[in-house]
Amino acid sequence: MTALLYLLGVVVFAAAILASIGLHELGHLIPAKRFGGKVTQYFIGFGPTVWSRQVGETEYGVKAIPLGGYVKIVGMLPPGAVALADEVTEELDADGRVIGQVVRVRKSNTGMFTQLVSDARAAEWETIRPEDADRLFYKFPWWKKVIVMGGGPTVNILIAFLIFTGVFATYGNPGDRAIETTIAQVNACVLAPDESGRVCTEEEVRDQPTPAYSAGLAAGDRIVSFNGTAITSWEQVQALVKANGTDQAEIVVERDGREVTVETQTVVRPPDEAGGKVDETVGFLGVVPDSHPTTGGVAYTVGQMGHMTVEVVKSLATLPAKVWGVAKAIVGLEERDPTGPVSIVGGGRLAGETAAHEEIPLDGKVVSLFLLIAGFNFFIGMFNFVPLLPLDGGHIAGALWEALRRGWARVRRLPDPGYVDVAKLLPIAYVVGMAVLVMGVVLIVGDLVVPVHLES
């Protein structure tokens, strides 16, 4: 049964990610077609074609490696500058009359990257027909380019938003728990901070009971006042207990609809095994408050996603270093960071472990899977907005630069500078693409060799 649940979790996650990839590519395809662009291919996956079907001028299909997708929009690269003439010779007929000229050309630069750019232009323009002249992507107004290229990652962020909104409005946000003034658990004995959660022995309960246990406090009691101060939040309880040190305390709780007063004496917790210093003025009561996931609607979700955006930007800035840490973990040089990045393979493993976990209730499993899918979509969307080719954000940055450059020329009454030639940035695209590929491979290998497991 456990194996079946694990497999179900993996399949659900994989299907959701593939659907997200398909919707991402639709985010490019639909506006491109609406704006009159020519889209020749729409594929989910890379590598050999598994299935495809031609519908009109577009081929739709699935490829063997389901780690992404692409939409082929005709005319992404402009033709570029004319090559420099190297030699011009006259072509003669049999009678010696000039019937034409033969022009042999040389490239202005014979560097490796220049050749790659030239080959990319050539491959692009081999598929362009004369009737496509008015449908080329590079001729789109800048704002249409932004909409087409931003459509994909925007779809991912919208998927995340819809999932987050649905979960937060119903189940609540597990990562933002509202703490109540009601007691959920009473600790039986006083333990060091690093031993919290350990089961107390009978001797420890007898020799060092917590003040709450000695006073007879119980789960379900709602703290009404502490030493005469009315309680309105758990933070207030914490502050009052800490300030009480080792003094006497009178606590009023609501139990079964009536108020009960108990007296006890707060204590100071012992230091942990590492020999940490203990502040002898900080009191300890020995109770755990009740809490539940915070619920909220659209405004709450927007606020939470704002915080997520900041964290994702920080994560992206440190991603290469974290992937390097995974690489070292693969060869055994260090332990893998359980909070570090994972690949889709790692996400599938976590989904499987969540579905098969015996201690997680069904609603908790469903919510966890939804949040995992939403988190991946949000990260994919944010990652694709990074302003570097070959990511969508690189094309968006080029379109915005084109708008700025042309607008500045109009203001200064200068000639139109023309379209931005993104082909000149292909060397950067190749480097970034290779870096993304390497990081992806490292994460996949890491998720197979030193996987991150679900916390117990």
C-alpha cells in the first residue's frame, strides 16, 4: 500500500509539472498567433519526437525527455548586417560577354561565437518564406514581444497564485500558523532546549516537573490572565513568563466554560549539552500553544507571494553556489543541505514520500502536494523572468531596450535605430544555457545519489 501511495504521489506531481509546461508554452503560442506571428512548432519535452500532429501551420507534439518544452516562432532573429565583400568577379558566357557577377564574401570576424551567430541566423532564415515577411517576430512592436515572451512565465505564476489562493482560503497556510492562547500540550518535565520533544522518564517527571505540570494545567485550557494581566495573544504570554524569572505566578485559565485559578513558580531551563549559556532571569512554564494555519483570501495570497518573491530572488542569486554544494555532496565532501534546491526528480521523490507518509493525514497530503506543485510553478516562472538569454526574460529585456532606444531617438528627433539584434547576445545565451544544463544535471544526479528526504 505504501509503495502504491508513493507511486501515486510521483505520478500526480509529474503529470502536474507536464501540464504546467504545456500551459507555459501556450502562454507563448496563443498571443504569438493572436498578433499574427507564425508558429511552426509546439512541443512538450526535448529530444526525439514521440508523437506529433500537424494542425494548420503548427506541428504539435511530445518529445522523449520531459524536462521542458518550446514554441518555434518564425523570425526570432533579424537578418543582421551584410557580410563584407571579399572578391567580385565577372561571369562570362561562351562568347566572352558579361552576363553577371559572382560575389565571394568573407565574415567580418572568424571567431567561434561569431560563426555560431552566423549559423543561427542561417538556420533561422532557411525556414522563412517571402510570404512570411510581415509575420516575423523581430518586426513585432516591442510591447507585443513583451506579451509573447512574458506569457509563458506569467502562466506559471498564475498557476501558483490560483493554487496558493485556493489552499490559503480553505485549509490555510501551513507556513504561517496563527498561535492561540489555548494550551495544546503540557510538557511533563523540564528539559534543555536541545532536548525539546524528547519523552520524559518517570524519574524526570518526579524530580523536575514543569511548573505547568505541577499546577495541573491541561491541554484545552485557555489562558485568561497571568499575574493579573489580561491575556490577548500568545506573544504576551511568552513575554510575561520570561519576565517572571523564578517568581511565583498566578494563572487564570478558562476550562470547560468556567475560569480556574492555579498557582505555580516558573523556573529556568538547564543549558543544552553544547554548554550554551543560560539567562537565569528568563522564566519557563512548560506549555505548547495551540496553532492552526492562517487563512486568507486574494489579498493575503498576494502578500505571501510578495514575501516569496524576495526569497526566490535571494535563492536565484545564490543558486550556483548551492548547486556547487550539491556537487560536493555527490562526491561525499559534505552533507547535502536539506533546504537547498532540488530538481524535478527531487520534487517527484518528495511528492511520493508525502503521499506515502503514514503520520500525515489525507488532507495534509493533498495540501502538501498542491503547495509543492505551486512552489515549483512559482520558481519556474520567476526563473524564466531572469533577464538573460536564452530565458524568456532575456527576450523581454531586449524588447524593453528596443522601446527605450527608439523612444529616446524620437525625443531627440534622431533616425530610428531599428530593431534590437538579439542574435548578438547569442554567445551569452550559449554560456547561460550551458550553465543551466550543467546545474540541472547536477541537481538530478544529486536527487538520485544524495536525495533530500521529507522531514519526519
